[in-house]
Amino acid sequence: MSKHLRMDLERLERDLLTEGALVEDAVRKAIQALIERRPELAREVIEGDRVIDLREVEIEEDCLKVLALHHPVATDLRFITACLKINNDLERVGDLAVNIAERAASLASSTPIPQPRQLRAMMEQTTRMLRESIDAFVNDDGERARAVCLQDDQVDRYNREVILETVENMKRSPESIDRLVQFVSISRNLERIADHATNIAEDVLYVVKGEIVRHRVREGPGPEKFEV
């Protein structure tokens, strides 16, 4: 590896980690705004999304420049390819954090209602998956990445439970439907964040192992599973 390529790859990694920190902070603040009913914190997440969007564009352009200038191969090429994909996943997570923040701001302006029982656990697991997927990238840690992938099914179960409970609450309290439907949206956005965290973890496995692990094995008629 040439000196200039190594410097460019190190800069890419630093920039991607900075973006990851911004996205993690946005998710954390969106959840905090929901739990603590803080519309000003929700607005901070919404207004900060522009910075994440700009970083996503800059990182993509830098990845393309490195590809054009250095023609990397093998591990270096896998790393840059993963950076492009992780960059996109992080930007999407930022958008989903904005969606949660918007729901949090709406709920904070209305009479409080109980949250679905599993929503807090879902929020905790989703944020943990995001943090661990980024840590796995930083440390080239295939085992940690694999562990993130295996957590996604639990978040899917939480999502189903939250939606089922919310639908039952709608039946019992039709006057609260406008507020209850916000929890359905929040749950779905959390589930999608977990999906993106899983994508990041799979890309880490691609860098470390050189294998594409998406959609490896389908077991029965249910959701796709993979072996890593």
C-alpha cells in the first residue's frame, strides 16, 4: 500500500467515525426527547440532520476519489466499498432519528399516555446494536459484528409486540388513536434503525472475512436467515 493511499484510507475512516458519532447522538437525543417529553431536544435532532446529510455527500465523494486515484485492490477495495455502504446506512439512520424526533415533539405537545410495554427495551436494544456495529467497524471485530446480526430478530419481535399492544389500546381508547399511532411509527423507525445497524455489521464481516453474508440461508417459509 502506498503512503498516499494509506493516508486517504485513514482519513476516510476518521470521517466515517465522526459521522457515526453524529448519528448515534441524534438517535440518543430523539429517544431522550420522547422519554422526557422535550420538544426542544427533538427540534435539535431535526435541525442537526443537515450536517449529517452534508457529511454523507462528502464521504461518498472522497470514496470515489480514492477509487479513481489509487485503483485499490483486495482488502483496500473491500474497505472502501464498505465505507460507501456504511456511509449510506448512517445517513438513513439519521433520517429515522428525525422521524422519531418529530413523533416525540408531537407527543410532547399533547396529554401524556402510557408507552407500550416493550418500547423501552426496543429502544435500548436498537441503540446498543447501532453502537456495537460502529465499534465493530472501528476495531475490525468480526465477532462483535456477528453478535449484532443475531440481535435483529429480537428487535423484530419487539416491533410486533409494540404494534399489537398499540392496536389493542386503540380499540379500548379510540379517542387516543391520534396519539397512539405515533408509537406505531416510532416502533417501525426503531426496527429500521436496527436493520441498518445489521447492514453495517454485515459490511464489517465483508471487510474482515471477505464474504458477503446477506441472505445466506433461508430456513422454511419465515424471514431470511444467514450463517456468518
